[in-house]
Amino acid sequence: MSQSLSFMKLFVSGIFLLVLLSGCTTWVKPGATPIERDSTLSQCRAYAYQRVAPNLVTAMVDPGGYQPGWRECYNYHGKTRCRWNGGFFVPPRYATFDANRGSRDAMVENCMFVNGWHRE
């Protein structure tokens, strides 16, 4: 498997995890205030960033390539006229993402659970 393909799979998995976790849920703990939640969440995020630093990776998300030309025909005064539209090159596209984001997110979630919080 090519390296860019494995990075792309990791990128898509990270996006899926982000969408899954960013739904309409929030951290709750019986008797706790939103300020306590925000404080604990900030501490957990700081801990996760200390343990797992960002690892920015650039990967090809679209290889690009040559788009072939095409013929376009139309009627003009009862006669069919055709013209050729030349092809063109589409350059590859790249995206940068944090390869360690999933690990950090898991550490934050674990830290919140350890501190008595759960998602609702």
C-alpha cells in the first residue's frame, strides 16, 4: 500500500471520529458546573498535548491528471457544426493534517472518564 494512501485512510478516519465525537453531546458529571467541566477539559487537553505532540503530515488527497478534450456539436442554420475543446492538466492536491490527533483525542476522552465525566 502506498504511503499517501495510508495517510489518506488515516485522514478520513480522523474526520469520521471528529464528526462522531462532535455530535450533540457534552461532558457531564453529577453536581459539576460548566466551569468545572471547562477547567477539567482544558487540563486534559494540556496533558494530552504534552504527551502526544502534533505531527503535521502532508498527503496527496487527489492525484490530479490529464482531463482529455471533448467534441461539442451544435446545429447552426440546419447544419451540424462541431468544435474540439482541448484537454488540460489538473495538478495534484495536497492536504495537511495532524497524524496524532486521534491519539490525543483518545487521551482527552480517557482523562475525562478518569475524572468522573461522561458524555451525554
